[in-house]
Amino acid sequence: MSDTIKKYSEMYEEKLEEKMISKGFGEKDSHDEEHVMKVVCKHFDLELTDTWQRGCDHYIYEESTADGYTVYVSTHDGDGDICVSENIFYYDNDLSAELKQAIYDNDHGDVRIYLSMLYDGEYWIEDTIRDIYIELVELYTDMCKDELTDEGWTELTDLNTQPSTDMLNLIANN
């Protein structure tokens, strides 16, 4: 690969990263769990809370059975109308899919989801938010690449792709 093509490719990647950072999805911040949570919540206009309150769009919480076993409840109904076969889970590993579905189903803004175990260090909550974040990174990467294309940039995805003559002249003169 020629030095000019290599420099162009590096400039393209820098421009892409700048655009991603401006949207909250930069590489550096992607390793910060608090940032990831904040960006996902902002994208979906979502509030995750561990304070029980009426009017939440979805509830996920832990309960105990009469004989002392732990079960998990996932429901959109805060009034206690629960269907055992649909809303009760014996294992917490099913809750990740429930949370993800609740977030996507309530993608209408100003959403509140109650998670009784929000700050208990539950792996499945962090994993779910991380999975959604990765999906958003893919979405925003495509959007940023489209913006760069509109600005005249060409992504060099294979050896047959060449940047425009104008871009090569810009690089050569800098």
C-alpha cells in the first residue's frame, strides 16, 4: 500500500473516530461501564431505577416463594397482575433477554424501568447494556460513514478501492 493511500486511510479513521466521539461512541469511552450505561439510556430516553414507583414502563425484581426460594419477576404491570408462566423466572440468566426486550419495546422516549438489583453488581444487567451499546455502535458507525461519504470521503475497504483524486491531492499537499 502506498504511503499516500495509507495516510488517507489513517485520516479517514481519524475523521470517523471524531464523528463517533461527537455522538458519544468513541473508542476510549467504550471501556467505561458508567459511560456505556449513560449513552444507552440517553439514546433510548431511558431511566433505570432501583426505587419502586408506580408508572414504570417495566419492572424486573426479585421475590421469594413461600418456601424460601428466590424467583425473578419481569412484567410491564406494576399493579401485581402477574402470569406465572410468562412473568416468573427461576434463573436470573433469563432476565437479560427480558431487559433487552423491555428497552426495545419501550423505545418511545421518557421510559422508566425498575430493576430492584440495579446496583447489586448483577452481571446480566451490565452484559445487556453492553450488548445494546455494541448494537448502537454499529448503527452509529454506519451513520458516521454515510456522513463521511456525503463529505467526499471514501472508505478503503479493499485494495481495489481508491480515494478520489481531490482527496489524494489534499493528502499530498499536507
